[in-house]
Amino acid sequence: VGATGASGVQGATGSAGATGLTGATGVGATGATGPTPETTTYTASSISTISGNYVSGSLASIQTYGDFSSGGYYQVNDGDAITPGYEIQVGFTGITQFNRIVFNVNYTNTSLHTIRVELYNYTTSSWVEFGRFNGLVNWTQFLLGVIDSTEFISSGNALLRFYHQSTGNAAHQSLYDYIALEDSLQGGQGPRGATGAA
């Protein structure tokens, strides 16, 4: 038997193939539109004391609810022996429509004097009453309904006033923490139901 021959030389390694093209990016479906907000709030754009004794506060004082404990309120005292005891006017801008007047107020609890809450009617050039209050034991929230705001808006403006209809008493104080108009799809709280059997 003859001798085994020498091993052959290993062949060269071939070059790597080219990388394939990236596939197209898929397009996902657009998500559903979220629900319309239940309430649009219009905070006041101006406030002024027409009559009565202005004590303290500014526009910013009535734009945030619940900050009365840190001095965030607008205070007016009755004018002494004048009629009306006081009048405050609050202006709003940029309004499309609204159906509620909301405010938080504290009025000297011993006072039997009546404060009327009124909106200005631009069609009849007169004030229209939507509610009233007198002496309050503590801070009290009011929510007054407005069925149709059309006549109370002019070029996006609305005007609200608090009108002390009788002669004032200088010892009586009115503190307003928050005043706003709202366009709400959500109704006010209903009456409390009867208590169930024990």
C-alpha cells in the first residue's frame, strides 16, 4: 500500500450576503374621541362695588373656590343707612351659553336683610332675579339654574349682580369666596331619599 498524500489547502470563506430591506411600518387605527366635558366653567373677569363699603379683596379673590381660610375672599359691608345697602357687579367674558350661577358666600348670620342675585338682560335692558338670601350661619354654596341664557349674553359678555335691596347696616359683612357661571350637562343634586327600615 502506498503512503497517504498530504492534505489539501482549505478554501477561502465566501463574503456575507446583503441585508434585506426593512418592511413597511403598519398603521394602527385612531383611538376613539373622549367624552365631552360635563361642565364648562366661566370664572369672573371683573368685579366692582357700586355701592356699600368695600373692605378688601380683588378679582383673584373670587376665582378660586374654597381659599377663604387664607384670606381669599372679596368683602363688602353694608353701607350705613343707605339704600341699596350694597351692590356688587361681576362681569364675565368669552361666554357661549350657560345654565347655572354658582357662588360661595358668608353673610352676617343675624341679618334679616335680603340680597338678590340678578343677571342683566341685554334685550330688555333690565335686571332679572334668579335667587336671594339673607343672614347665613356659615359659608354657604349656591347653585341657581338658568333655563335660557340667550338674553343674558351680549357679544360673549354677561353681567351678574348682588343687590342688597333694603337700607344697610354697617355692622353686616358679606364675604364672597367664589363666583362663576357654568354650562353644565350635569344636574344639581336631587333631594335625599327616605331612610330605609331598621
